[in-house]
Amino acid sequence: MTFGEHLFLGLLEGVVSGLILALTALGLSLVFGVMRIVNVAHGEFFMLGAVVAWYASSLTGSFYAALLVAPVVVGAVALAAERFILRPIEYAPEATIVATIGLLYILQQVVLSVYGPYARPVNAPVYFRVDFPGFGYSGYKLVVAGVAAVLLGALWLLVTRTRLGLYMRATQQDREIAQAFGVPVDRIYGAAFALGAMLAAAAGVLIVPVQQAHYLMGLDALLLSFMAVIIGGVGSLKGTLVAALLIGLVDGVMSVFFSPTLAKVGASLLVAFVLVLRPGGLFGEESP
């Protein structure tokens, strides 16, 4: 393969991984933007989506059933966590971090006890190869990129064109004023937390035929999501999307030319570089 073919392969891998990361990171950014809390357990919703997908596809024999069932199940778990863990502590920032760390370990250990420590595959729903100059590429990965892009578009429509999205944006701007105008803030918090978890779960379902389901797979997803949110600007959905694609491209290209380990180092250096130039992130508000 020539340099150009290697570069094109890296860019393809970067777009696919960037779109999957965007789904996960936008869920984290949505929760912080609306609720003003840091959800340390967010990566476990990604992992739980993959594990539930394995169970659902094993029971039904259908990946499409898993794609529908897993986000709903994970959303229900997140809704219960918001109602019975976060709401009683009134979303206090420090207490929320401790509570979601506890939730992380609870979900991780429950999955380890029930599912086991083994990585288990889920069969991809489609098998085909796309031939590019110099190499062939997995057709399923291209399908993943397309589905992820559709889900991101659906999220944009929900946030910008629906009453729920309007309530979320109003709550993000000022909780007290939104509540004074009749916005059911507690319900909006629950919806935002569940929606963020469902986005992460959908990403986990889409990627599990490529990565396999494992009880520790949420850790990398959480780290990369935090990187995307920080680079993009905390609470900025547009910034998070751009940052996720940027991280994905850096990771994809460096993985092809060097190694996956060095690619993670490159992503970390990217965070440091952006924060030196713009401490608030690419689309975040700068301090006066």
C-alpha cells in the first residue's frame, strides 16, 4: 500500500471511530449541559449497551432487536439511577461525582458477576467488503458510520425542533427561570440523563460486532468522551461533535501509521494543545 492508501484507510477508521465517539460523548455533554453534573458512570452505560446487545442477540438471533432493546434497557437503568440516587442528593456537584463513581463500580461488578470476565462477540447483521484502491474495507463499519450519523441527526432535531429540546435548552440556560415558567425541571433532568445513557448504549451496540462485549470496555469510552467534551467546550454539543471527529481522525491515522497506544498519546496531547490555546475549549465560553 502506498502512503496515500494508508492515509485514506486511517481517515476511514477515524471517521467511523469519531462518529461512535460522538454518540457517547454527546450523551455526556448533554447531561452536563442540562443538569450541570459530571457523570463518571457514563462509560458503563456504553458497556451495558454492548452487554445487553449480546444477551438480546443471543436470545432473539437478531442484531436489530438488540439495537432496539439495549438503549431502552440502559435508559431505564439510567432513569432509575437519576430518580433514586441523584435526585435525593439534589445533584450537588461533589456528591454527584462520588455517587456516580459508586454507580460505575456497581454496574461493573454486577455485569462481572452475571456476564463474566470474558469478551464475547456479537455477529454483525451484514457482511460485505468494499474495495478501495490498495485495500478492502469492512462494509459493516461503513454501515455503523451511516447509522451513527443518522442518530446524531435525530438528536439535533430533538434538541432544536421539539418541545422536549426547548425545555432542555431552557433548563440549561437557567433552571429557576425555566421552573418559574412551568418547565417540569425534575422530569427534564430525568429525560436528559436517560437520553445521554441511551446514546452511549446505542454506540456500544453498534461497535460490539467489531470490539466484542466486555465488562471493562466502558473505561476507554469514558476517557475519550471526557477528552471530546473538554476539547469541544464543556456543555457545547456542537463543540463535542467536532472534537469527537477530530479525536477519531487523530486516532485512526496514528493507529494506521504507528500504533493504537501511540494514538491514545496523540489524543491526550491534542487535549493539552487545545487547552493551552483555548482554556474553555474550541466552542466553550472564554473567561474574561
